[in-house]
Amino acid sequence: MRHVRHDNAPEKSGVLSWVGQVLSWLCLLAVLGLVTVMVVIPQLFGSGSYTVLTGSMRPGMPPGSLIVTKEANPEELRIGEAITYQIRSGEPAVVTHRIIARTSSSDGITLTTQGDASPSPDEEQVRPEQIRGVVWYTLPLVGYVNGWLTGEQRIWAVGGAVVLLLGYTAFMFGSALIEGARSRRSAESVAGDVQ
């Protein structure tokens, strides 16, 4: 009877391969999750997405946060809700602050807003036509990515990232299958030599 030295290398490489696969899937799921919350959900629901540039809404919405808003009926907005609105009616610049007071008059509704980190309310009242939406959800730091990639660039970058991650995952899965087949053949060979 011949003595055969058993090598632990296939076991170790099998574990590393499995860890690599798990990490690949986690990366893929993370990217798909980001794509969903940054691009898909806003597109499906006609929402707006904005990047926080200042610290006026700290700590909940620090600079670099992505804010996704949904349409809001000014009549249904409540004190305590954060809204995104035009600083001046008809102009593109917007700000996101929290409603701290609501006034109804013969001229209609006006809202008083204030940043969470601001010591005093905003000077100008917000009218319904200025409102772009109520904050639906926020994602810290993701706004930086949103700011770097706009329009068609975002679609290409996200699509490219997904394709690369899917390709890497397929490569890792295929490598694991090949490694498993080699391990089985090696084990069968060793078993044959022992007999």
C-alpha cells in the first residue's frame, strides 16, 4: 500500500474562490441597489433628485447627500416636512429646508422654512409654485456621484458598472465550477492510487 501525501492547497483555493464569489455578489447587489435608488425609482415615479451642497440641513442631510423628492400637494404639506423649492420663483436654483410654519391668507398658502442647522428661519416665504417636491428619501455621500455624472453619462456609467460586475461574477462562478471539477478529479485520482 502506497502512502499519499494530502495537500490542503485545493481546500484553501476553494475557500478563496467561494469568498471571491460572495464578495462579487455583494458588490453586484450594492451597485444594483444604488442604481435602483439613484436612477430607477426617480425615473419610475417622476421624482426629482438633488445634491446637498451646503451644511444647512446637518446632521440629517450633510453635504454630498442625494435627496430624492416626490410630488407634493401644497395643501397637504405639514410642519416638520422637508421640501425642495426654488429660491426665486421661475429660477433653477433650489434649496431644501424644513417647514416650520404655514400661513393661509386671501393670497393663498405661504410656508416658512428653516435649515435644521440654521439658527433662524429663512427670510423669504415659500409659495406653492416654488415647490419642487417633498423629500422622499436621502442617501449620504451618493450626491457626489450624482453631481459628477449627469444625464446620459450616468446611464452609460451605471450600465458599464453593471456589465463589468456581471462579467466578473460570471468569471468567478465559472472559475469555481472548473476548480470544483479539478478537485473532484484529483480526489478520484488519489482514491484510485490508494487502492
